[in-house]
Amino acid sequence: MRMFQVCVCGEPLQLREQPIPEPKGTEVLLKVLAAGVCHSDLHLADGYFDLGGGKRLSLEDRGMKLPVTLGHENVGEVVALGPEAEGVKIGDRRLAHPWIGCGACGPCRRGEENLCRTMRSLGVFTNGGYADYMIVPHPRYLFDIGNLDPTRAAPLACSGVTTFGALKKVTTLKTEPTVIIGAGGLGLMCLALHNKMGGHSAIVVDIDPVKREAAKKAGATAVVDGGAADAVQQIVDLTKGGAWAVIDLVGSSATARLGYDSLIKGGKYIIVGLFGGDLTVSLPPIPMRALTIQGSYVGSLPEMAELMDLVRRTGLPDVPITTRPLKDVNAVHGELRAGRVVGRVVLTPATG
């Protein structure tokens, strides 16, 4: 089987070959049908996150061991089962929930494996879907996609559940406009799910006019150029006094400043994106204006179940999807770095 791995951080992924693994215990072997390419894969390939001020967070220090096969947005066909794997059968097409914890700590026992301190996430700390085959440790992480298109379902594993989890933190979702910063793959997914969840209206911010236009076509009530000198004032005017909720899907110093400064009294700034940087804020206004700064990290197993139920009831989110053969993965990474991707690119190992 083929697999594209990070072997040296900062270098292109390397094509390697190894025997198809045999599932043990509760493990399930999937033949990969679709593997979404997420912006965080670029950080994983680089081996660090930018903490701002010249500081970096090393992923190897967090437990990423090389070589590792990337790819955490995966749909596959069940082709083999370990002797203790129950609840799935050969031929099933399943989405793999990648945010897997230790299973024993408090967060894991609460169903919040995404908050585990010793995560085993697929495509991050264990081999993922940039490959012909992949192992999933237990059937409970597999979700039936029925007749859904695998290439459109795969992004639900990260882009979908990540933005779904962030939107659930917005208490004013159905009564006030929500500001979404970023109109890339995450932003367009967030906008689509916002609509499916009955959101009041959405204002989308991006510095790229092509992506702003994509957001308008996808149903944004208004779009704002995040690089404009008056971007904050535009948001304040559009929200009639300031935003009750800002979801930042970029997570840079500039977007954090923009999002925080756009809040109304009582507003919430939810940061999801991992672009990198820092934010300096004065402390007294936070309690005086009852502001909230909240991080939102991917999604839990129960949230994935909720999202799949929403999709079954309302259909797949209408997000632009481009498919490419697995062998193009390094070219796709280059296009993503250059900001040339609108929506999501999904790799299809079966096509090459």
C-alpha cells in the first residue's frame, strides 16, 4: 500500500510503501475512498504552530512521532475487522472520527475525547488517510454515510465537526448576526452549517475578494474585506452596535484583533483557526464589558453524532469540493499555502 508521510518536518511529504496492515483486537481496516486536505495539515507538515513573538509550539514535543501519515478527514470502505470489532461489517462505507483520546481520563469518560491530554488523533499522532488503507482503533469512531458521496462526506470529520462545535458555542445563533472570519474551507463549511442550524444571519470576513464572492454566493448576508482600514467599523455598523459572536477560523494576530475589537458589550470571540500569532488585550474591559474569549478545538464524538444526524435530516453542507488523486498531495499543499483553494480539496486514493 502507498502512504504519503511527514518524514522530515518542513520538507514535502514522502511516498512510502508498506504491507497492508492487519487489524487486531477492536481495530477496523478501511480502504480509503476520500481524504480531505485541511489547512492544519500544513502546520503538521511544518512541525510547529506559530505562537507569536518568535516562539513556536513544536508538534514533536506534543507527541507527534515521525514518520506519520497525514489525513484526518477520511471516508473508507470496511475491508477487514479485528476479532473483537463489532457493529460494522465488510463493505460498509464509514466516516472516521479522527479526534481520539486515551479513553480513560475524565474528558474521555465524558465523551470529550478531543480534550484529552494524550490524544491519538488519526493523521496527527497515528497514521491517517493519505494512504490506500488505514486502521481505525474501534468501531465506535465510525459513522455510516449511507448513500452520501464519500468525497463530500469526508470533510465532515474535521471541517464539519469543528465548525459545528464552534457554532454550538454561539448562544445568540438564532437571534443575532454571527460574524465568521475566513471564507476558506472552514469558513464556507461554517456558513453552510450556520444556515442548516437555523442561524439568524451571517457576516463573512476575508481579505480575498474571490473568497468573499464565494461566501456571498453561499448565502452570507454581508461580506467585509478584513484588510480594509474600517473593517471593524463595518462590522459594528452591520451588527447595529457590535457583534454578539465572532467565530475566527483563521486565528492570526490580525484576525484576532479584528474579531475582539468588533464585539458588543456581552459579546463572545471564539477562536478556532491555528494560523498563529498572538493577541494583547487590556484586562479591565473584559469584566467591565462582560466579554468572552473562548477557544474551540475540533469536536467531540457526541458532536459528530449530532452533526451526522443533522446531515441525514437536512442534507450535506453545500461546500465547493475539488477532487484530486492521492499522488497530487504535495501540489495540493502548495496550492493551499498560496491561498488558491476555494472550498475543500479531497484526495481520492483509488484514482491514483
